Amino acid sequence: MDTVLVTGGAGYIGSHVVKNLAAEGYRVVVFDNLSTGFRDSVLAGDLVVGDLADSAALDELLRTFRPAAVMHFAANIEVGESVRDPLKYYRNNAANTVNLLAALAREGVRKCIFSSTAAVYGIPDTIPIRESEPIRPINPYGQAKAFVEKVLEDCSRSGDIDYVSLRYFNASGADPQGRIGERHTPESHLIPLTLKAARGARRNITVFGSDYATPDGTCVRDYIHVEDLSSAHLLALEHLLQGGESGAFNCGYGHGYSVSEVIETAKRVTGVEIPVELSGRRPGDPPVLVADSTGLQQALHWKPRHDDLEFIVRTAWEWERKQS
Ligand SMILES: NC(=O)c1ccc[n+]([C@@H]2O[C@H](COP(=O)([O-])OP(=O)(O)OC[C@H]3O[C@@H](n4cnc5c(N)ncnc54)[C@H](O)[C@@H]3O)[C@@H](O)[C@H]2O)c1
């Protein structure tokens, strides 16, 4: 079976994909500097600890393991931090990706699956968002991801690489067997924050804005279970290995839940009356972000299996309650 290199495979999403790649019989090598990832999240394959900035380490890695493809998750992921410290994001998410792509070109690795984001769309004109929507990021995090998508397009045109960019909406949930889950520090995502409040690790959950033009006034997001996100990666891999075309695809269910609906679901699942604090809107938060994922379903034959907020929150809770 082919070897797949997974950068950032010790992180939240990467570790779920590593587990599923191994279950499908792929040989996996994780490359991660463990800056936000965890050694014990890597449930399969080899872990090489190293940094994407280190070209010599990348060359050695590629020569040793000879991967057929790369899945590139490694990045910093906090939008707010990217506004405060843009250079961190342009360095790690953009420049270090160019470094990786240069190493891939040197060593003749031609297939790449890239972790992109809904943040490349900024504030979209149309909902659900199609891939043809203008790319207009409004923060350095989204800018750096959009830049990498462009670099991949150019490298594909020059014949250096075949790629699939997957634009994730809100990755959520955890391994249904409870072995791995979301472990960001600081945490900025709604579901784990709400569940931390449920287990008493936070005082409350803050709702930013309750006067949006949405049914209950709170922001609506498209929460995709990390296992369905993972299956999109495996399909993208097969697609590229079989000589399929490069492209960018949205990853989401095509409908969303409001912040209030998520909190209510968390109260039901946990049985805890989670304290809620209302606060003002955050700048740059679009009222609704929902994916049109027809492209992923048609081109890659993706079939979501966990389009169920209750299941998402339940698997996240099983994981979260073990964190105390
Ligand atoms: N979590 C989401 O909802 C979401 C949404 C859209 C896109 N994404 C993208 O998905 C990817 C994974 O996100 P995540 O939530 O799993 O984040 P994470 O922080 O849990 O994982 C990132 C991993 O990359 C590693 N890493 C970072 N910089 C590195 C470097 N220079 N060299 C080697 N390893 C490095 C970290 O140690 C960590 O293990 C990121 O590219 C992120 O931008 C995530």
C-alpha cells in the first residue's frame, strides 16, 4: 500500500485522518513539531518530530519514507491571533507551506491534499457558499490559506503538483470510540468551549451577538463531523492517486445550526444547565456560513454519515469529559 505523509498529524483533524488512513491499509508517516499537537494523538504510523521550516529535515523525511502523497494539515489556526500577529501566520501557514512544496518538488512527490478553510470567502454574497464564490478573506489567517491555494494552482499549472484543497467549514466532534478529540489551547471553537463550561472547566459560554438577521439572532455555522471530514480526505487521496484532476472543494453539510441551538443541544446531551453570557458582536463574524458541498459529492462521491448535531456533540462530550 502507498505511504502517505501527514503534516500536522498530531493535531485535532490530522490525527483522525491518520487513524482512518491506517485503517484503510495505508502506511502513514506524521511530521509534526508538536507545537499544538500531541504525541499520544498519533494512533498509527511513524511520528517524525520536526518543523516545516527545516528544509533539510523535510528532504531527509521524503527520502526515507518516499510518500506517494502528502496531506498538509500543519498550521496555526486562530483567526484572532492572526490579526494580532500576522507575521506568525504568513510565516507558518504560507512561507512554511512553500518550503514544504519546494521539498516535494525536489523529491518528486506530486500529490497534495491541503487543509483550506471557509475563511477564504470572507463575508460571502450568497448562502450556501459555492466554490465559485469570490475569494475575499478578511483576516491574515484566511489570506495565508487563500495564498497557498493560489500557489497550488500555479504549481499544478507548471506540472509540479496535483492537489485537492479542502475548504473546511466548522470541524467538530470526536472519534466515536473516544480515543482522540479536539484539544486546542487556547480553545476558540464553540462546541468544546460549551462542553468545558458543562464540566466546570470554564465559568460560562459567551455568545457573541444575538441581534443578527438569523432565526434566533445568533450566528449560524455548518458543523461537520471530523469523521466525515476525514472521509473527504481519503476520497481526495484516491482521486489524486488514480490521476484525478486538481481542484478545491467545500466540506460541510449544506445547512447550519445557530450558536443558541448548539448550546441547547449541549445542555441536552450533557444534562447540565450551562451558564450563558451574552456579549456584543465580534468584528468580522458573518451572520451565516454554510457550505454548498455539491462539488465534493459529485466529483469525489463523498457521502456524509454523521450529519447530526446530537451525534457531533455526544462524541465531543465523550472526549471532553475525559479531559479533567
Ligand atoms: N479546526 C477547524 O475547525 C478548522 C477549520 C478550517 C480549517 N482548518 C485547518 O485544518 C488544519 C488542522 O487544524 P486542527 O484544528 O487540527 O489544528 P491543530 O492545531 O490541532 O493541528 C495542527 C498541527 O500542526 C502542527 N504544526 C503547526 N505548525 C507546524 C510546523 N511548522 N511544523 C510541523 N508541525 C506543525 C501542530 O503541532 C499540530 O499538531 C489547519 O491547517 C487548519 O487551518 C481547521
